[in-house]
Amino acid sequence: MSLLTALQRALLVISSILFVQTTCASATTSEGSFSQLAFYDELRFEEGATVTRQGNLDVVDDVSICHLATLLPLSSVEGDHNDTGSTRTPFTTLGSFRGAAAMMLAMSHLNSGNGSIIPELAQTPQTCPQLRFTMELLDSQLDERKAIDHVIGMVQRNDPKDQPLPCAFVGSYRSAVSMPTSIITGLQGYPQWAAMSTSSALDNPDQFPLAGRLNPSDDGTAVAAILFFQSIQVQHLAVLHTSDAYGNAYVNGLIQAAAIHAPSMQILSVDLPFHASEEIIQRRVAKLKATGFRYFFGIIFDAVHYDPLMSEAVRQGIAGTGEHQWIFSDGVGVGRMIGAKHKPGSPLLAASRGTGMITAVGGLLKNAVEEDHPSQQQPTSPYDRLALALRDIQNNPYDLSYLSFKLPHYPEHPDYDASILFADPEFFHEPGLLAPFLYDTVAAIGLAACQEVASGITLAGDKHYQRTLQTNFDGATGRVVLNPETGTREATSALFSLTNFVQDDTNNMDPDGNVGIRAVVANVFQNGNWTTLEPYIFNDGSTVPTLDLPPSKVDANYIHTAARALILFFGCSIMILSMAFATWTKLHSSDRVVRASQPVFLFIICIGTFFMGVSVLLLSFDDAVLRSIGCQAACIGFPWALCLGFALTASALFTKTHRINLIVNQRQFRRVAVTALDVMKPMFCLVGINALTLILWNALNPAEWVRETTDYDAFGRPSHSIAYCSYEGAIPYIITLAITNVGAIFYACYEAYVARDVSTEYAESEYIFKSMATVLVVCFIGIPMAFVTEESTTVHRCTLAAVISACSLSFQLYIFVPKIKFNRQAIRDVHGNSNNTASRRQSGVFRVSSTRSLSSESTGEEFGVRVFNRKHRETDLVSEVHKLKKQNMKLQMEINTLKAGRDESSLELTRQNSSKSVTFDESSMIETTSCSIGHRSLRSIAVSEAESIITIDPLHPDDESNLDVAPF
């Protein structure tokens, strides 16, 4: 026997003697519930007692002892074990000490046949009179290594007289501890029953053949949790779980339960090492925050993780905000939450308010159990009777003394004393989470062992395990029904609760000014349904569940305010300029500059550009300022305004050039009828084609206003959308309109090309050509850009507005600004009393200005625009130069003749015959300069607006009766 073993036995004997003495001293006043347990503990140590091992039982004389080895987390050690400064503190939050008391109570009831809680226990003394139960508490410290050391030490004991050998093990709290110990105990032939190890991995009978548990697995708890979250419409859940067997199995259970009961729920998990440093906790909380979720389910242990985790969660803004909600598994116990005190305004207080815990529970205390007078109550349920029995322990010094005696002793920490916990009058106020399950666990082991021994069969581990699986009874936790294949309690036989932790406003502060937390059972889950007992109070203090995600922010890609203002500015500017130029045309309609350019065509240009301005205004509308029906009307109106406006403007311009070509570019000067209606026929045709195409378009495939989602956020919600005019099936119409209007531009350019040798007064043809060329360049660059920028509403609309505005301004400025300039110059010439002059300009066009020709109202005469054919003029000039050379030769000959003494009169006659003749007829205002009949060329003509036709016959230049003129 080792020195350590001898020391342990000596301490046990001394403690037993002291306990028996204490028991005898107090027996006269009150006999405790544990009065018989001490006797069976010491039975093997009596002098002359013989102890033999039969199966898994220690037989002391004629009494068979079933010794239960219990692995419970009773304490934790901070610091190095070899360091003298290390300290040991008791686990007060897991309910282990109340659970130990409940186990002792169950063994006492088995030994004495007390059926006050479970009626079946009343028959055990008669069924198995020679079987008794004892227990030994082993501190697992929530550590696999410590628990494994204890198990190995137990199964390697050799002398049952010196140290009792186990008949079964009661497993630890953590699944990560119960799993390795179950493997060892199973190999050694000992059943191991867990009370709160919930990992579904323990359901594997091949790996854990003799492992079972009296609580449902995480799969059953996960179903309850998922259904609760579904009941409050949570579709996005972040799970923080310990990276051990318990946490991993639990989160897998949640995922599987969600797939069955809430297929649309999205679950994201983040693992946390059991022994996590501050840095690791920071990173894990940051991962939770990155999910964007607002509901978190924590599968953690309060004694290890709660304080650092929730403090960090508050710091990173995902706890204590009123918007984020935390609910925990059974690793966060009620005792931990209600036992903690917080300073007002502390992060932990803010984080703890409104939290919850979902767990399987033994039962709920009924209102009939009064705290002040428990002895006067008649509790009806086994759970209530267990609660009353535990309170009796609190009031019995004998039982408290025995409980303290059974607690482990730690020679390395001689000052450690957990028995001081029992001095708290509220310590056994409620059974807590663990005690009811441990009571039923011991009861199930005892009933199965009793039945096995009564049959006369030696208690073997596998037989004992199978007999336990077949044992059903109404225990403190309800009807106990075990699954014979997994050894796990059926979830349908368990009761689950949702405990709500709220700030204790009834007793707001303790003497130190700290604030407490109280636990309220808000909901219970049984038979697949949640039942509300109390309104659940969330972190924001309300009973209304918060959104599980941040509010959805959808970028609707509305036209930016600045861009909308810019588009409105473009449209209004074009419309205002159109009205201003139309007004100017009306006011100066009698001026020669306007009449020479035909006011009717100028008005048509103003109308066309006004419609183009309206189309720009329609681009500024979307569903941010109009309803869908208004936006659809804008979609329909846009092509009408743009196409008709462009057609009117472009046709007016090429019509003016086409008219000049009809008059000037004819092979023979004869009577030509060129009326305004004749030259406006192409305009009517162009506008008609546009109108007909638009009518068919709107009748067969009307435009629609469509808002389409283009992108989604991380939660599958629309994050970006774009609204546009849907012209589905409009390609044939668009192609027709494009060909028609672009063809009009090319036709206008063609007319300008044909008139390239014709210069007009006021350079009208030149400006028309510049206007059309600018439109072509703008469309060539702008239209592709408009297609490229379709994804961005603001850029797309601005691009279209800029293209249309540039085209409109090109029409307006090139046509009207020069005319305003020439008209002002004419007015200045009038005020300067300038005479009729014909001055050559750099472009080869002559400008005629006269007080008599400024206005028809002042002179009563009408003048048209002066037109020049540069090609013919150049030909005539060459011919004139040739003639002048001949005249020069003749003059040289005359000079030579004079020198020879010829007659002076003959020389004068020669000069008269060869001189240049110029005819200018002011009555008809037709000027003909160097008109050669033989060449039939025309240097310049002046055309008035008196008639609608023009006739010029160069064969009879002196006959003015055949001369009529047509307007431009």
C-alpha cells in the first residue's frame, strides 16, 4: 500500500470518527436524511469485516455494496499547480454541489426504501435486502485529463477492503470529459451514466458500449432551440460553440434541426477553444460581428467563457446594444447568472440583461410550494418534492455535515473549504439544473441493480447497463424513457425551458450598490410545442423581438440630386432658348435678315428644339419623384418628344439647303416654280414616318417602367436595384426611327455637299453644315457612351441629356446666333447712314446692307438672300482675265499705232467697242455682273420674296418682264 493511499485512508477514518461523533451528538435533536450512509461507508473498515469482490459489487460480510464513483466539476485552479501561489475556487455556477446532495438523497432513499419522490424506491429493501449504495465524489474540474486520471485510479484499485471499487460511474458535466472516460469505463466493464453531457456523439454504441444518460442529447435540445427561434421569426443565427465534443455535436444538431424544421434559416458557426486566450476571444467575437447577424446562440461554459466573452462582445458592439440578442445553452447556468452582482452601467450588466438559456429541465416549481413554510406544503409533483427535500437538507446540520465530509480534500490547498457555501440560506433554494437529473440517474442505477441482484445473477457491467435501459419510472424530471439503442433519454419525455435573465428591479441594489440578475422561466417546450409562461424581455427592455438582421439598405440607384438638377437645367435651358429665339424671330420677322432666312423654318426649328428640351426634362424623372404610372408615362413620352423634335429640326435645316440647290444648281435658267409646300414635302414625310412608327410602337409594344434587382447583400436581400424604361420588343421600331433620323442627317449633309459651291448671304449654308456635322460627331461619341453606362442610372441619364442638349444647342446656336449678329450689324449700319455697298468677304459672299433694304415696312420693297455660285464665278473671272489680256494686247497695239501716227478718233472708237459693260437695274433689284451669254454663266443673283417662283433668261438680259423671284 502506497504512502498516499495510507494517508487517504487515515484521513477517511478520522473524518468518519468525527462524523459519527457529530451524528450521535445531533441525533437526539434531528436525524438527517443521510443517517444510514455513514454506516455503510464505515462498514468495510470495521474490525473483522471481510470484503470480497463479486462482479461489480463489494460484498462486506453479508451486505453487497454498490459503490458509485461520481465525476463532477467541483472546483477550478488558477495558476500553476506547482506554484505555491495557486488558488482553488469552487464551481458554484454549475449546480454540482446541489447535484451531489441530490445523489446522496437518492442513495439514502434506495437504502431506506423512501418512496416520497419516486414510489418505486419504496420496494427496494424488500426486493434486494442485501444491496446497499455508497458514493465517492471525484473532482473532474471540467478537465479531461483530471477525469481520466480519476477513472484510471479507480479501476486499478486492488484491495476492496482498503479502497472501494466502483460498480458504476456517474459521468461528468462536459461531453468532452464524459466521452474519453466512457471509453475507459466501457473497456473495464463499468457502466457510465451522464446527467448533463448532451453531445450526440455519445449515441454511438460501438464507441461507447456502456455509456448512457438520463438527459436528452443535443439533437433534442437543438430542435427545441430551432423551434423557438422560428417562433420569433429569426432566420439568421450565429452560433458560438466550444471546439469540443459538446460544442461540435450541439452545433451539428442545430444545423440538422434547422434543415428539418426551418429550412430557410441560415446558421453560421464560430468555434471557440475551451481554454481560449483573450486574443482568441477577440478574434472570435470579431467573426461574429462580421456575420452581421443580431441573434447569437452561445454553446459555452459560464465558469470559463462568459465574463471575458460578453465583455468583449460589448466592446465590439454586438452585446448590450438593445439590437443584439444572446441566448445560451445549458452551459450557462441559472446559478451563475443570478449569483453575479454587477456595478450599475457595467458592460456585463448591459450584456446580461435580456439574455436567455435553453435547456432540458427536471421540472418547474409550482406556486403551491411556499418558501416561507415549506413543511406545511403538500407538493404533488416529484420535482416539487425533490425541491422540498433539498431544502430540508439546508435546515439539517447532520446532512450538511455529511455532505461536507464527502467533498474531496486537497492537501496541496489545505485552506480550501467548500463547505462554507452551505452557510448561505439560499443555497438550496431551488434544485437547479443538475440535481433533478442526478437524482433520477442514481435512482435508475439503483433500481436496475436491485432488479439484477434480486434475480440471483451476479451484477455484471453489461447486464447492469441493459437492465438500466429497460427501467422506466416517473422521476423528478418526468417520465424516464431511455432509447435502448443509444442509451440516451428520449427527447419526447423531457421538458425544456427558456429562462430569461432580467435585471432585478425588485431588489435593485445590494449594500455595495451592485445590481443583480433574476431568472424568469418565460417559455417551456414539451411535446413539440413552446408554451409561454411569462413575456420574454429582450436586451432592449421590450417584449418585441428585434430584427435578426440590420435593416435592409437598398441602393435604388435613383438619379442623384445634383444630376437631376443638371438634367433639369439642360432641359429648361433648351426650352427657354427655343422660346427666346422664337420670340426674337417674331419680333424681327420684318427685318431682312429674318425674312431672307424664312421665318416659317425658323419657327419650326424652335418647335423642334423645344420638343427635344421636353425629352431632356423627361429624363429627370424616376420613381423617387413620381409614381410608377408617372414614370411609365415619361417612358412613353420620351421617344415621342425626342424623335418628333429631332425630325422637325433636321428637316427644317435640310429643306432650306435643298431649296437653294433647286434654284441655283440648274443647267438652264428657265422659269422654275419652287413653292414653300414643295420644299416642305420631305419634312412632312420625315415627321410622318416618325409619328407612324411611334404610334405602332405604343399600340403593339408599349413601354413599361421596370425596377430590377441587380445585386444582393450577404443575407440574400436586395442591396442594389435599377429602374429603367423597358422597351421590350421595340428593336424594330428603334431601328426604323434611327435609320429615318440618322438618314435625315446624312441627307442634310448631302444637300450641304451639293451646295458646296454655293455661298449664301449671311453664310447660312455654312452654318447649317456646321450644325449637322456637330450633331453627327456628338451622336457618334455620345450614343455608345449611353449604352455603356446603362448600369448606372445617374450616369446614363446624364449622358443622354448631354447628347440631346448638345444636338439642340448645335441647332439653335449655329442657326440663330449668326442671324442675331448680322441683324445687329445691319441696325448699326442703318444708324450710321451707310449707303448701298457690295463688299467682298473672305468667304466669297457679298453682304448687302441699305437703309432701304433693312425692312420691308420702311421701304415697301422686299429682298431675299443673295446667293453666289463660287465655281461659276471662278470660271467667269478666268474668262474675264483672258479678255482683259486681249484688251491689254489691243491697247498695246493702239499705243503702237498712235506712235506710228494713226488717227486719234480711230483709237477712241476701238476702246468703246471693247470696253466692259455693267447693267444694274434698281427697279427690279436684280444685279448681273459680267454675265457672258456665250458661256451662260451666272456670277450672282439677288432673289426677293415677292413671289414664289423665279425666272432668269440670260438670252434676254434686258427683258425684265420675264423676271419673277421666289422666297427662301
